Amino acid sequence: MKDHVYKLIELTGTSSSSVEDAVGKAIQRAHKTIKNLSWFQVVETRGNIEKGQVHRWQVTIKVGFTVEG
Amino acid sequence: MKDHVYKLIELTGTSSSSVEDAVGKAIQRAHKTIKNLSWFQVVETRGNIEKGQVHRWQVTIKVGFTVEG
Amino acid sequence: MKDHVYKLIELTGTSSSSVEDAVGKAIQRAHKTIKNLSWFQVVETRGNIEKGQVHRWQVTIKVGFTVEG
Amino acid sequence: MKDHVYKLIELTGTSSSSVEDAVGKAIQRAHKTIKNLSWFQVVETRGNIEKGQVHRWQVTIKVGFTVEG
Amino acid sequence: MKDHVYKLIELTGTSSSSVEDAVGKAIQRAHKTIKNLSWFQVVETRGNIEKGQVHRWQVTIKVGFTVEG
Amino acid sequence: MKDHVYKLIELTGTSSSSVEDAVGKAIQRAHKTIKNLSWFQVVETRGNIEKGQVHRWQVTIKVGFTVEG
Amino acid sequence: MKDHVYKLIELTGTSSSSVEDAVGKAIQRAHKTIKNLSWFQVVETRGNIEKGQVHRWQVTIKVGFTVEG
Amino acid sequence: MKDHVYKLIELTGTSSSSVEDAVGKAIQRAHKTIKNLSWFQVVETRGNIEKGQVHRWQVTIKVGFTVEG
Amino acid sequence: MKDHVYKLIELTGTSSSSVEDAVGKAIQRAHKTIKNLSWFQVVETRGNIEKGQVHRWQVTIKVGFTVEG
Amino acid sequence: MKDHVYKLIELTGTSSSSVEDAVGKAIQRAHKTIKNLSWFQVVETRGNIEKGQVHRWQVTIKVGFTVEG
Amino acid sequence: MKDHVYKLIELTGTSSSSVEDAVGKAIQRAHKTIKNLSWFQVVETRGNIEKGQVHRWQVTIKVGFTVEG
Amino acid sequence: MKDHVYKLIELTGTSSSSVEDAVGKAIQRAHKTIKNLSWFQVVETRGNIEKGQVHRWQVTIKVGFTVEG
């Protein structure tokens, strides 16, 4: 088995509904251009507020994927 | 455009259902006395346990708002 | 009232649906052998990805419980 | 049982005798205006020195209390 | 000499020109209502960008002041 | 001389009197079942408050001991 | 309003004059290829020294921008 | 596929030769009683010195393994 | 001398033999597409385990290189 | 008033009785050769254990003092 | 080329005007007794306040230099 | 037995071959002037790159030793 090398990129996903949805949105977007996404870790959870309610969750993640070749 | 100054306060919201609900509860309560809440960031996620189940999520956040004047 | 001593153990719960479910799974499992679980704190939130979607949330928590005697 | 919201404030207590006394001083002072203080956590322990001796312990704590209403 | 107690509050000052100006703005604003501000420490330095230039520095500080009585 | 392996466990000791007493209580309790405790490090110092006074210090430590065999 | 996804990249700007200039240089360079830069946060401030003077400030920042599509 | 729960334990391995050997020693020892060790992460690297040479590397790791049942 | 701007990317190198080899593998792979790699810093050291032995070291590094132009 | 420059050194004081005594011992020792010690901050609190009791507190501090001339 | 060894010392520079000036003051002072200062990194930025204005910036840095011989 | 006081100094060792060799080089150099070096801890691992290979490991450590008298 080969010694793989992975690259990690940092993304912020946003969602009006939940932490899980914000992470999912970031991963779905990355998947459009990078097919072999492998794992993620949450770096920070923030959000903005409007009229006393969470308007949008902003979850920053690192996403790792295998570098080919 | 003016150079605003913001104040940050730290709150712990609690909820028996979810992280999102605990954060929402803290923000709703702060909104009763501070109208211009602008953003938040999650500082810590804890909880207490009863009978092998999460009884209450305790999520500590910093909330920022514009200082008038 | 007695000065209690508590022990903390570290667990990673996994779930295909949510952070809350992953934490709940870890606590339910620990409860099988330790009856007086008292509180938890989230240490890290990660996950693995398959086909551009979160396949499994992996949430690491510390769980505290009273040491008897 | 209700989902409480807590506020955390940050204080530095000082004492010429001990860490415990510095924390106690900060809590006693806060108690004059806030009756339902619930818990604290130590953030930082510092002090100033005079003539080769600790002159004053300076212990910074976060104090949490229930927000009514 | 008395054992003082200090309170710390967290503020974000903003400025289009510099880190120092953003901190100064936050302290000047706080001084309007709290006369005995004593020291500060920088917690975070951020900013927003417009047209490839820093539009506004956002510097978050903790400010400490003596609690009277 | 052999290359030892050590295990670290995490405990929270509590005491109404001092940080030192809380740590001592945790170590005494662990000593009941583990005889070769070797060192500790303080992870966190917290406490709960009643009537404007520290009611109980809660000091979390990691304790290391030699794994036999 | 759409749920945006942002990407964060990490850059080190350098300048012989100031922290602000080093950050500005990094952002101007990034702006050549990425038009919608939105915010930054300072990660680390270092520098090299020649003849007892700061020769070059090296400020590492994370820069966030909207991912189109 | 089932939602596994993992436990993490903390160990310090020691070796007079290298970081890798110290980690290997800790894992080999743990493997004597726990068969399904799955991953580790390095927490801290220390050592003691004798006569101006590293006498023993002390590497603290967290080791994760599946909790059966 | 010009004020350079550097970019930092994050990579995880893997190796069955050592930390140094895992770092070397990540840098060699990056060098295939980026010729002016300048420095690195270790962010995290992890690994997976098989049959009570380290099967593969996973070392995450940040790598910096000059941005041309 | 002049712009002072301060130097910080790191010391570990030890004591069989308390955290305060360990800090005091370190400062007294430093005072033998450096007369203008000004402030300290606690970096880490550890200790060794003998027969289920804290044998010696080991408190690491940074101590700051004015650099003359 | 030889494998150099570097020493790092920690200094706090102060200035009534700016962060850059405070760092410069600390480095100039160190340069009086240590000629081969090579690099620095900012550890902490604080200051004291008088009459609602920053009175003195206090910037703590680590400074590295080659150890001869 | 006496309550010892220890001093910690920070050094960066460099080596073209390994982490262990870089640490060893720093300790050997310190041993030339300080005979009672007792322990070390790794603070940071970095390095510079030439032609797609690690050219020199740079490992920063804190080294502790007993202060006599």
C-alpha cells in the first residue's frame, strides 16, 4: 500500500438552519471540483443575528483529500 | 461611514434538544434588553447527563453588538 | 456534604445524522457500564466524507462521573 | 424545568495572601450587586512583586449567574 | 493598601487606518461611561476587505477597570 | 534501566477549603486502587458559589502512573 | 438570500515599515487573482532583524472569499 | 454499517533512542490488554537529560479503540 | 529588496517508517507542482495502528512558498 | 517618563506545602541576583506524588523585570 | 554549512506611540549586549490606559539569536 | 530534601537529518556552559526546504536545570 499525501483546505459553510447543514453545504460545494474528499474537522462555529434570532450559521471546517500522483 | 465600536458579552444557553436551540435561547434572552445584537461565536459546548442521556445542552457563546453613541 | 471525586473519560461517538446523535450514542454506550455519568464537554468535532456528503459525524467528548467510595 | 440562560462576567480579584483569597474577594464583591452567582473558572493567575516577595496575587476568573426572566 | 477587584469587558474597535487607532477608538468609547479604565490586552485582530484593500481593522480587546466600593 | 510506559487518567477533586486540598483528595482517592501514582498536572480550576462565597473548589488534574509488565 | 460558501487561504505579507503595510501587501497580491476577497484575520506576527532593527515584518493572515457557483 | 463508539486513553511511552520508538513502546504495551487499537495522536514530547544528552524521550499520546458491544 | 508575499498550504504526509519520512513525502509531492517551497512547520502528528504497531505515521504540516509577481 | 524594556525569565519553584509557597520560593531565589523583579504569571502547575500524597508542588512562572540602561 | 543552535529570550518593549515602536525599543535594547539578533515573534500585545487613552503599548516578543561556538 | 528552584531556557536546535538530532544538538550546546541540565520539552517543530527536500530541521525546546544556591 502506497504512502498517500493529503491536502487540507479551509472552508466556511453557511446555513439558516443548523451546524450540520452549514458543514454539508461547504462539503457539497467543494465536491463540485474535488472528487476525493475524505474527512473534515470543525475549526470554528459562528453566526450572524437578525432580530434576536440566528440568521445564518457560519461553520469553518478543514477538509482533507488525497493528492493524486 | 463611521468607525463603530462593538461590545461582546458571554452567555450560556441551555436546551434539552440541541446545540442550535441552546444558542437560540441565549440570543432570544439577550435580545429582550439589547436590540442590536449582531453576531456570535461558540466558545464551549458542554452538558449534563441524567440516566445515560443528555439532559441539557449548555452552549457558551460570545455575542457582539454595536455600542451606540 | 462530602467532597466528591470525579473521573473523566474520553469517548468518540459517531452518527450519520447529527452532532447531538453522535454525543448521545457515546453517552448511551458508557452508561451500559457506568451508571452515574454526570456531565460532558465536547473536545473535537470531525467526520468522514463519502461522495461529497458527511458520511459519519465523529464527536469526541469528555464524560465525568462520581467515583464511589 | 425551564431552560435557563446564564451570563458570564470576567473579574480579577487581588490578595496579598493566596490564590483562594483573591478569588474569594472577587466573588464577594460581585455578590454585592448580583445575588445568584452560580459558578466560576480560573482564567489566569498573575501577581506583582516587591522586594523579592509576592506583593499581591491577581487571579482572573469568569463568574456565571442565571439571567432572570 | 486595599485589595482591589477589577472587571474586564470585551470590546471590538474599528478603524480604517490602523490597529492602534482601532484600539484607541474602543477605549475612548468605553471611557464615556467608565472613568477608571486601567489596562487592556489584544484578543484578536481581524478586518474586512473592499477592492483588494483593508477597509476596516477590527481589533478585539479586553479592558480592565477597578470596581469601586 | 527499562523503558517504562505510563498511563494518565483525568480526575476532578473537590474541596471547600483550597486548591491544594482538592488536588490531594483526588490523589488520595486514586491511590486506593492504583498504588504507583507518580506525578500530576493541573488541567483546570473551577468551583461553585453559594451565597457569595466559594462553596467548593473543583480542580481537574491528570495523574500519571507506571503501567506494570 | 443564498447560503454562501467561503474559502480561506493563508498568506504571509512582509513589509519593512509596519504590521498594517505587511497585511495590505498580502491582500493586494491576492486581489490580483481573486476579486471577491471579503475578510481577514491575523494568525501570527513575526519578523527578521538586522543590525538591531526590525528589517522586515512578517504577518500571517487568513483571507476569506466567496466561492462562486 | 453500525455507529461505533471509541474510547481514548492517554499513555506516555519512553525510549532512549527516538520519538518513534517511544510511541511504539506505548502502543505495544497497550496492545497486551486491548486488541483493537485503531489510531493515536501525539499530545506532548518531552524528555530527561543526563550528561548533556537526551537520556530518555517521553512522548505522550492519545490512543483510540473501538468499544465493543 | 522586494517585500515578498508567501502562501501557506496544509498537507498531511504519511509513512510507515518515521515522522521525518512522512514530512519528506508531503514536501516531495508538493514540489512536483510548486518549485519554490521555502519552509514548513509541523501542525499535528497522528497515525493509525494495526496489530499493536504503528502502521502509518500521519504528519500534518504547513508549507510556505513565495508567490511570484 | 521613559519607555522601559522588560525581560521575562521562566522558573519552576517547588514546595511540599502549597502553590503559593512554590511561587514564593522561585521569586526569592531570583531576587538573589536580580533586584528589580516586577511581576509574574503562572504558566503551569504540576507536582510529583509519593505514597498517594502530593510530595512536591512544581509551579512554573514567568517573571518580568526592568532591563536597566 | 554548520548546524546552528539559537537561543530565544522574551522581552516586553513599551512605547506611547505604536506596536511597531514598542517592538523596536525592545530589539534596540537587546542589541546593546547581543549583536547577532536574528528574528522575533510577537507573543502578546497589552497596554495601560490613562484618561481614556492608551498611555503605553506593552508588546511582548521572543527574540532569537545564534549561539556562538 | 530541599525545595529546588529550576530555570527554563528556550533553544532552537537544527539538523539536516532528524528531529532527535536537532534536539540533541541544542542540548549538547547548552551543556557546554550549564552542567546540570535536567529535562526538556518540545515547543515547536519547523524547518526550511531546498529543492523539494527538508534542508534543515529546526526544533525549539525548553530546557530546565537546577538553579544552585
